[in-house]
Amino acid sequence: QDDCSEFRSQFEAGGRLPCTRENAPVRDASGKQHTNKCLMCAEKFKKEAQRGGGTVQRNRLPASERTNQVRCGSEPVQNS
């Protein structure tokens, strides 16, 4: 189960999650304490983005593998 599912839609592509400064301590799966759930999720999303996984980058090929792909039914472009 994703404890941060309620915040994923608010996570911005630039790697930011706007959070309040509410003091409602929570602990993540590793036992680390955070000021509130939003801040805990913001840190989680930031780590996912840095690893190239998670919300935005999940299931995406590295750029080096995407550049040489050919679409199905298309012939490679011939340089003359």
C-alpha cells in the first residue's frame, strides 16, 4: 500500500510537493520521524525522482536506449 497516494497528484514535475508546516509527527517505513505526512511524502518523492523511478519516471527507458528506437511499421531513415 502506498502511504503517500493522497499526495501523488499534487507532486509537481519539478520535484516539489507544497506542504504546510503542521506539526503532526509521523514515521516512515525505516522508522525515521518527519514533521508531518506531507513532508514525509515529499522526501519520498524526491528520492524516487533522483533514482529515476516513482511517479514521473516509472517504466521509462534511459535516453540512451530511446534515441535509436524505430516505430513499428516504419523504416529507418536513410541519410543520402
